[in-house]
Amino acid sequence: MLFKKKPNLYFEFLETRIRYVVTDPQSQAVIDKAEIQFETKIINEGKITNPSLIQNRLHALVTEKKWKNAKASLLLPDDSVVIREEIIPGQLTEAEVKDYLNLHMGQSIRSPFKETSFHHEIVWQSETEKKVILMLYPTATTREFEAILTGANLDPQFADISSLCLYRMIESNNDIKLADDNHTLVFQWTPTHTTNMVFNQNLPKFARNSRNPNVFEDWELTAEGEWLWKKDQQSLLGEIKETLDVLERFLEFYRYSVLDGKNGITEIVLAGDFSYMEELKENMENRFYLPIHHIKQVEEVESKYLPLYGLSMKQKGTNKTKRKVVKEA
């Protein structure tokens, strides 16, 4: 008798919700997706506030769906990740690079975290030097999420952040053509926060995130998981203008402080869990002389589930772009 394989599970933990996507382990098709709502905050400023409540609710879901020991992956909060560029000795072999980075982490390589986990990519090298992109994560956060998944009788696999998952999905989308020399901004807007991450040479180059401290004063989250603006249309347009003012300052900072005025953002990819996305896109098109791409839906997956859909693509290994190491002649 053949035993049916457990599905693959992908989770995102939000202020008052757990969002999940489930895929078939063979076809990788999405077979389920939903949100679990809580009456109290479970995440505050990217940190878990009530781990036992989350674990107990997840355990109940796993029992109900018969998912015990299923493989589970998750999205970390984007603002828990720091991007760094570092120059390291060129004579290091591929196998030695991680050991070197571990040895110098928190010393010559600055990290804001007491304990740091990281992912690295070599993007340039000569005989004497290598340039690496580092994505730094707080080890304590990843351990806490891993403990919750394990306590709910799931098998933790890997973690990622939404901006990287969206870019992975964009790479596989034939409607948006990405060039290596582009500076592509993935701009996510939800009522709780905004996230900006710029990609160049198909790698993250720069990121900045901000949270909305007044979210529950201005917005209402319905039982269906939809954000509704509590005030009038004019004040909504004012909210959009204020956010785009901040975005404009980000674009200027990236052009002049990161790229020394030699280049700038070449396109913006718009995503997020926002009920008024068409108004936002129209305002952006009227204000910024840049291509604005809005990913609304992929297959049967609505926009708010797209980061988790991109996370599932990491499992598939569907990145089209092979990372290139530029060598100096």
C-alpha cells in the first residue's frame, strides 16, 4: 500500500493573523490557502508576543488537517533582515568563505544582532579580493519560529523574507522583463508597514522598511481579512500622498547616496495586501516617470498570498537566473 505524501506548508505570521499556503508535494500546485485571525496581537514590530497561543492554534490546525510531520517553511519579517556588502580576501575558496564570515561576524563584519545567521552570495572577485552580499538574520528569531513549528508537530525546513520571494516570482513571470543592469525596486505596501528592497544583478542591493504605529486607528481588518479605510476618500488620498512622499525621498537617497548620482531606480514592482491598489498605482504613475508593474494575481493565487507563493518556488528551485560571479581580468 502506498502512503500519501504530506503536503508542503508555507506560513507568514502577521500582527493578528497567520497566513498559509499549501502545495502538493509532487505537482507543487497550490491546493489550499487561508488565514487564521486572532483577537489579540501575536506579532509586534516583527517580534513574537505570544508564542504559546500561536503554537496551540497551529497544533489544532495540524491536527484538523492531518498534517503531522509535514514540511513547513516560513517568511521572516522583512525588517528583521540586514543587507551588507563586504570585501574579503580573494584567495579564499568557496568552501572557506562561510568559515571566514562566521569567524569575523560581529567583529570586522558589523551586525546589529547578538547572534547572527546569514546567507551570502559572491558577486565579484579578483586575485586579491572578493565582494560578497550578506543577508543577516537574528538567530534568536529564527530559533523561536522553528520551536513553534516543531511544537505544532511540523518539520521546519527553511525561512526567507517576502521581498526575496516576490523577486523570485517576478523572475519567472514572462510579463516583466528584468535586465541584470536594472535597479528594480520591489515596493510592498500594507496598512501595517511598507517594505522597499532594490535588486541589481539579480541580488538584493539595498533595503528599507517602516511600520505604521497607527494602523488600527486608521484601518479596519474585516473577518474576511480585507483592510478597509475608516475615514473619508480625501483622507485616504492624503495617506497615499504621504507614503509616496517617503518613497520619493527613498528614490533620491538611493540615487545620490548609494549610487553617487550615477544611476537610479529603473522600475518599480508594486505588491502588497492593500484594498486600494489601483488608486495607489495611478498616483505612482502620475508622480514617478518610471515603469510601474503591479502583480495582482498569479494563477489562482491572490495578491496577498504572493510572497508565500514565491516561498514555495524556493522549494521548487525555479529561479531562472543563474547567479553570475564577475571576475576581474
